[in-house]
Amino acid sequence: MALAEEEHRRDFYAVLTGFRRYTPTELSVLWLEKDRYWPELWLEQWEGSLPAARAAAA
């Protein structure tokens, strides 16, 4: 986040703090399976890409 440009930080902050009710249809695209969803997969991929995570896994 600290490395992002100011505009991207503002956009990201707006997304994170933009609390509103989402419909099940809007949220359904995030789910891969019954107990797995895209954001979880994205975080796992991101963690795996970090140098410290790769070193710890080796």
C-alpha cells in the first residue's frame, strides 16, 4: 500500500471503507466452490510470491 501512488491508495481506501449491502448475485462471482472464494486464493498467491514466504517454504 505504501508503494502505491496516491490515487491508487485513495481508490483502495474507498473500496475498503465503502460499506454497503451487496446482493447475493454480486457476491456470487467471488466464490469458486462451497468453501473457497477468489479473495482467499488471491491472498494465498500473493503470500506465496513474497520472498520471505518462498524462503520459509524451502
